[in-house]
Amino acid sequence: MKFGGTSVGDQECIGRVVGILNHYHTAGDELCVVVSAMAGVTDQLHAIAAEIEGVRDDPPIDTFIASMRTRHGKVVQAVAPGESDAVMEVIDERLCNLKNILTAVYNLRELTPRSRDYIISFGERLSALIVSAALREAGVPSVALNGCEAGIRTTDRHGCAEVLPESGTHIKSRVVPLLAESVPVIMGYMGCTENGIVTTLGRSGSDYSAAIVGVAIDADEIWIWTDVDGVMTADPRVIEDARVLPDVSYHEAMELSFFGAKVLHPRCIEPAMQKSVPIRVKNTFNPEAPGSCLVDVSEPDHRVVKAITYIDKVSLINITGAQMVGQPGVARAIFSALGEFEVNVMMISQGSSEANISLIVDDEHLKAALAALNEVMQKGYIQEVEHDRNVVAVAVVGVGMAGTPGIAGRIFTALGREGINLMMLSQGSSEVNVSFVVKQADGQRAVRVLHDEFGLAEES
Ligand code: ASP
Ligand code: MG
């Protein structure tokens, strides 16, 4: 069971988590827990690291450490009063390490990817200690393990490390023996290289940790506890009658998470899919609700379309140039440059005239993308690059769409009827998703129209 940042955000939340775990533990289940940092802590760690690298005098390190101590200390008092002194001693030790690394970054004014990873792993280092102590306080034996102790070995790609296959055996040998006696609490988001250097798995990476651990220990199911009732037909903030999907296939969930449904980290799905371990998404704030279950093959649904997502912080880039027609190597030049500038391309489309290629990147990557394409332009491969930030990408997802004629027709007819203009569209040959781009102002309406067109609000 993995608990996200909002699920462990304060003493009340942790109390709820302990209640849930106690319930299943008492029922005789063997449990292994992965936790995120308390809500907001990872952001704060990122921010302080960036700040002290640039500041000239008076680095706010002491204030920062004190605020971390206050926030976590208050929770310890509330959820583990019986061992609060012992836990605070460990927390102070950790905070002392954090202070040392922050001071070193400040003295050198240099934040390497390695130091950053070490710094941003502290949220989980603290939260796991607290959750584990709270469990013991409730009479459930528990130990806390950091990612490295739990056996999570990764590449050295700091900030977005990949878990190495040999982790499976390490995790199994370290975690499985604990399960009969206790409920281990593993710090999510972090692992280490073969040399023991701390790495992190990318933002929201605790889901990935949970999937890796669940698969390694042969779990019957991986449960992701979060703050929504499950995977939904659309973003409930946009579509008020959006519905929770009782079951979703791994492929659908992957498409949905790539396209902005923030329920699950896309990287967590693949390991579970390989071993067919079901992933259940549950709401800590509404534990009675059944949630959504990710499985190999979801129940067939006559609607074919399962869900619609939209991402608004994206930019459209249009690349044109007659030189592109029939010339091999242009696409290579474009995509190698984008790759070198570490730009993640979300959507691609090229018409058969070959005179233009359109891309969607997230807003954060726009600057780098334009710099990359400028280089390609200098080399004469392309002529013109235009961009538009005021766009949103919408994805219509459902495995049933594959091989079902007429779905694209319905999508575009419905949008046309509403006068919504399509700026770009693409469908992968897996046919699990049709995605398109519209003006920002049309985005929410597009989702609304399609949610109605396919009757997604109705129970099946
Ligand atoms: N604490 C990390 C983050 O905020 C990892 C996670 O929450 O899954 O990105
Ligand atoms: Mg998170």
C-alpha cells in the first residue's frame, strides 16, 4: 500500500492511514507500505536547494530546518506520543545531515544533481519514520526502511532514475522476511546506485517505488492510496458529473496518466503490467469507496470511449520548410536536437505533404525546444518555427476504440457541431487514444461535449 503526500499531510491524515493499516493488519493481511513525503515538503526542499545555490548572504538554512522540525515534530507528538523523544532524536539527526548538505551547497554555490537528489529525498526520510512510529503506537509492529535499505537499486540518472532489474531480488530478500512479523514502511521516491549514492525517481515517483516493491515481493495487489476516489472519466473539477471507473486496463491507465490524469504516475504501471499485478486506486479520505482497479483486460463497455483528459500547460510548435519534403534526416535532426535539450515531446503529427511537423511540449520545455529548433534551423534543415502557448491537448481514451470504426467521426462531428476548431490531431496506431489540440478557450468545452457524446456520466 502506497500513501501519497496528501494522505500523510498532517496528524489527522496519518491517524487515518494508521486506522486503515491497522484494519487490514488485524484482518490477517500481510502489508508492506510505501510513503511519500508530507504534502508540500518535496516542493519546499526543491525550493530551498535552488535558493541557497543563488543567494549571496544570509542563507535561510536555519529557518528552513526549524520549520521542518516544527511541522514534523508536531505530528510526532500527536501520532506517536509514547516514543516521541526517541523519534525526535532520529529526526534531529536527519535534519542535521540536511543542514550540513544545504550548508555545503551554499558554501560552494553549487547544486549538483547528486546533491539535489540527496536533499529532496529528505521528505520521505522524515515521513516514513513518523508513519512507522505511529503504527507501533497503535500496536502494529513496524520498521522504517529507506529506499536503499529496501533494495531499490537505480541508474545514476539523478532526478529521474530508472530502477534496475536486479532490485527485484534485493527487495525480496530484504522486505519479505519482515512481513510475517511487522509492517515495513519504505521511503518512496528514493533509491540508490550500486555505489550507494542516493537517487530519486522523478516527481511523484513514490507510485513507481510502490509498483517496484509490490512486484518484487509478489504482492497480490498494489494499492495506491490517494485523495480521489479513483481513475475518473474526466477531471471532476471540469466535468462535475465525471464518474469513477471501476476498472481500467493498464494500457488505458497509461494513456490517461500520460495525458494529464494525475492519479497515477505513468512509470508505475509498466512493472505491474509485466507481472499482471492488479493496481487498486483508493481514497484515504473515503476508504469505503471501492476505487478503481487496473487490470490486464478491463470489462468491455459499449461506449468504447472510457475517459477524456486534458492538459492545459502545453504549447504547440509548428515547424515548416519546403526543404523537409522528401528529405531524409530532417526528422532525425529535429528530434535529436530536442532530445539533446532534454525536451519531452508529448504529441507529434506530420501531414503527408511533409511540409510541416507539429509538436506539443509542456510549457516548461518550450524555451529549450525553441533553442533546439533554432539550431536545426541554423543547419538549414527547417525554415520556420512558430509556437502558441494558448492551447490545450485533449485525449480521448479507450481500448475498445481499436478496430471500432466511426469513433473518430463521432468525436470530430461533435466538436464541429459546437464550433470547436481543431489545431492538430494525432492517433497512435495502437488506437487506444485519439488526441487533439484546441485553443485554450475551447478546452473545457471540448471535454464537456465529448463526455456527453459518449454518455460517460452514466453508470454502465
Ligand atoms: N514526494 C515526491 C514528490 O512530491 C514523491 C511523491 O510524492 O510521489 O514528488
Ligand atoms: Mg506526490
